[in-house]
Amino acid sequence: MATDWPLDIHHALRAASVRQVSYVPDAGHSRLITLCHDDPTIVATVLTSEQEGIGLACGAWLGGQRAALLMQSSGVGNCVNAFSLLKTCGFPFLTVVTMRGQWGEFNPWQVPMGQATAATFALAGFVVHPVDVAAEVGPTVAAAAKLAFDSSVPVAVLLGQRLIGTKAFNEAGKESGKE
Amino acid sequence: MRNRILLERRPVVAKLLADRGKLLVVSGLGAPTYDCAAVGDHPLNFCLWGAMGSAAVIGLGLATAQPERPVLVITGDGEMLMGLGALATVAVRKPANLAIVVLDNERYGETGNQPTHTADAVDLAGVATSVGFANSFRVEDEASLASLLPLLRAGKGPVFAAIKVSDKADPMVLPPRDGTYLKHRFRETLLGPAALK
């Protein structure tokens, strides 16, 4: 039976007492987003831009709650100046990123930010955990949450495109993802 | 537009923060942070020195985590304009205990008093109404300020107010600028010593 890795992420977030989850939707995160909205212990917030999720997580921490941000790799570029909050104030931070522009990408517009994602996080002072194997997703998110909240560092889990499945145009000629 | 008598920002902020009780405050970078410091440094002020465009969403995360406490974001028009989408996000989430006040001097005061979009036709209170704030106010005089004040902490929000203020530069009054200190101080005061363990 295939690993239900979105469910594993949800379990890991719950086990880490994450109470606020914000996101800009991505097809790769759609099941996890539904799980978070359906979870009475989690407040799920849809954002207009990924950078809002940085401030939201910092505000949550100030108020005594743990938060996580779900986004696609294209959204990482939208966050860059807001990342300064994390470093300047030593906020813990956890994000789970679905990768595009990486493994068999068909849309050239996704490639520049997808290829720059890991380096952008590294420049901003994040610990980066890439994961490409379904069975390792849950343990990786659990370890990332522990590192983020116990050691007060920003951590990004990158869910590889090889794991999520490379997207193709569907019959209607449209992507089923964010755009 | 600017030939009428405008409110002065420092007395306005003194009124916003008077008898603050259980109020939690987030201030946007630049003059709003100095205005809050001029009223008096307080451990439950999280005063930003950067991360422009983030004040409202920090308030949203805080208000969500502390639903029993009133949360007040005090920021400037330039800071709010950089994060306009945050107004839509707050309006969709509807936190009853959050109020966002913009001290709107229609200028980028830190960088040479260049006009912001609000010096032209952009009306932030109108934007807030359009994105779904049921309580959105444009305040231009003492009377409307007086009627706004009780609404900010009434727990029937979210509330948005754009308070038109003079673009006169006040003396700089600086709160602590070590972000880690500000974070720890806020959490220890709000959550107790266990928050630092």
C-alpha cells in the first residue's frame, strides 16, 4: 500500500502541537490543506501571498502558539524580506514546500524559482530538509518541527517533485495547480 | 486635502494606548514604532524595525493565539500599502479581537516625506470595507477619534481605522531594537517564565 504522506504530515504537525497553518494553495498540498481545515485543533488561514505566512507565524509564537506555512516553491521568492523577522528575532519557523521546476518540469516559468529555492532558504539562514521518498516525509516533518520549535531556528522541508508527481497538462489544457 | 487642521500622531497614539489593560500591541516600522515608544516602552509592545508589510499579519497570528486579549496593530500608510493583501486575509478570517489602525500621514516619513498612494486617491478605509471589514473607519477629527476608541477593544472586530494625521516629523523616541529581546520580553510577560524554557 502506498504511503499516505499528506496524512503523515498532518499527523506530524498535530504531534508537534502546531495550532495555526497558513497556506497559498498548491495542488501538491491540496489534501493536507483539507486535512488542516477539517481539524478542530488547527486554525487554517488562506493567504494572498506567502510572505503573510511569515508574520502570521511570528505573531502566533508571540501569543504562545506554534504555526506552519505550506507553499509551493514559487512562493519562496515572495517571502524574502519577511525572512528577516525570523533571523533578527530568533523566531522558530516551519515551512513545508512543494517543489516545482525541479524533476521533469514541463512549465519553464516554474524553473527559475524552483532551482533557486534551496539556495534562497540557505541564504536566509534556514535549515533545509529535502525529501523525495514517501515513507520519509512524516519522520522528516516531525524532525523539522522538533528542530524548529525546540532549537528556535527556521526549517524548510522541501517535498521533491519526484515525490509529488510531475504534472502535465490535463485534457482541458490547464494545470491543476496554483496558476 | 492637506489644507485642513489635521490630528497630530503622538496625541492620537497616547489615546490609543491609554488605560491599556490587557491590550497587546504590534507597531509598524518607522514613526508608529517611535510613537508607541514616546507613550512609554512596554513589554507587551512588539515594535517592528523592519519586515515592512508584516505588521497586520503579526497581529492576526497573535490575535488567533490569544483570543481573549484585545490586539491592536498601529502602523503607517506606507507599511500598510506594502501588505494590502493582509487586509483581505484578516477580513476573511474575521478575528473579533483584532484592530488595525493606520496613522495615515500620506507620506513616507522615514525616507524624505515622499507622497504615498494615500496622498492620491487611495483610501485605505475604503479598501478595508471592500475586502470585507464590517467595521472600517476614516478618522479626521477629535470627535470621530473619540467614537472610534471604545470600538478598538470591544472584541467585536475586526476593526480597521485610517486616522489622517499631520506629516510633521516628531522627535525620535527609540524603543529597544534587539528583536530577540523584544520577542522574549513579550512572551515572558504574556505567557510567564515557562515560555523561555
